[in-house]
Amino acid sequence: MPGNVAPDPLGIAWLVFAVQLAPLVFGFAVDVRFPSLADRLYPPIQRLSNYSFAFLIVLLLVVYIDEMILLVRTGTLLISVVLVAAALLLGYIFGGPTQDTREVLATTTAARNAAIALFIATTSFTDPSVLTVVLAFSFIGVVVLGLIAGVWRRRAPR
């Protein structure tokens, strides 16, 4: 890759373990051993997760807005839109026989791993262009999928 990009596979693996796998295993253990505690903790932890991800996206947008604008000229944002749309479409096509499962699989397929990608980009790379591209892709995914999920939610029977 051009520029100052030197990934550390073991460092990235450790980050994925520490940020995703260890908390997931811990959460499963709490759920199995203390189900009522897990039920009480789920809503506030889910809100914390959502708010911290939104805060990270906004903070990075504020810091890197000039670089994001430059990506419009390079076609990177167009490629990000195409990739998000393709993932959304594939998730929808392979989402099973019911509308609900197709919509859930479509949105989760297209939004897959945006948070961990941002975390890895901010902690493992010194070249700001890496973070800018990951941020652009994540932002497009979050915005596009948020809008689509909102449309689907309004359309769903209550």
C-alpha cells in the first residue's frame, strides 16, 4: 500500500481479542451464571455502546473533516457507497424467507465491524489517510444503514 502503512498482525489480533472477543466471552459467562444480572445490565450497556460509537464517529468527523472532503475527489466515498450497498443487497438476498430476517441480515452485513475497524485504524496506523478512509466507509455505512433501518421500522406492522 502506498504511504506509511505498516500493519502489525499480532497487534491487531490482540486488539480484536481485547476489544471484541474478551468482552463477548465475559458477557456470555455473566449471562449463563447470572441471567437476571445480565438482563438488568443489557439496556445500559447497549446504550453506552451506541452512544460511545456515535461520539467516536462525530469526534473523528470533526477532526478529519478536511481529509474527508478530499476523499470526494478521489472516488473513495463513491466506492464506499457501492460497497455498503452491495453488502446490504447481499445480506437482504441471503437473509432467508421472511422480511424481518432479510432486513436484519442486510443491515448487520453492511455495518459489520465498523467500530473495530475504527479502533484498529486509530491505534495501529500512523498514516492519517488510513483512518480517513476507514472513517469515510464507517460514516457512510452508519448514515445509509440508519436511514434504511428507519424506513423499514416505520413500514413494519406494529
